[in-house]
Amino acid sequence: MKSVKTAVNHFLTVGLLLTSTAFQPAVPPPDNVATVYIYRNGRYRGAPLNHTIYINGVKVCKLSNKRYIEYKASPGTLDIIAQSGGIEVLKFETALKLPVEAGHTYYVRGKLKTGLVHSSLELSEVAENIAKPDIAKLTVDRCQQDDK
């Protein structure tokens, strides 16, 4: 009888672990790189707008509403730019310089600001205790790569 209770307790524990929705990084960052999570909380207003994320001049992702990306970076300073808009005249950029160290994890939140003519994604570094509950509600972005 005791082994049945132990087996049931083990089954329930495994089931709880598998169904947990708490955000956990997949693997700790390697010692030679930093991990940067860039995310955008969900908002109804401006939801269909994607913002192109560039890191050190390289296009990384078109970040969608309620999504996040994980980026592995070499140590140094990252120039992160969020660009919105389609035609050249209406493109708006916001930027963040983020110094990163190998073996550390960083979190960058994009907060959507909308106006009459444009929207921008204001980037700011946030603490882990703020970012983890936010990211737990989001899904990984598939990062559209076309320029449509």
C-alpha cells in the first residue's frame, strides 16, 4: 500500500512540474555568452503592429504583440534598436545601449507607445523579478523575416 501512495505522489509531482506555466530559461547561459530576453507585453491597441529589432546593426526579429525572443550575445555593449513603420518617411526608432557580461542574463521590455501618426516600442532594461512574471504570460516569437 505504501508503494502505491509513493507512486501516486511521484506521478502527481511529475504532472505538476510538466504543467507549470512559470517561465524558466531553457538552459543556463554558457560562460562565454550573455543571454538577453527582449519582450513585448500584450496590448489591444497597436496589437497588429510588429517592431523590427536590430542588435548591433543586424536585424534579429520582427517582434510581435505578446511575444519574446532569446538572444545570445558576446560580452560588450549591445546597441538594440526597435524600428516601427513601413515607408521610409514614417519609420520611428527607439534605442537602448545594454552592456552585457558573459554568463549573465538580461531582460529588455518593449513598451508600446502610440500616437496619432506612429507607434514606437520604448526599450528599457528591467529586473529579473519584473521580467519573469511578464514573460511567463508570453510565447516565443517566430520572428517574421520578410519585410512586408
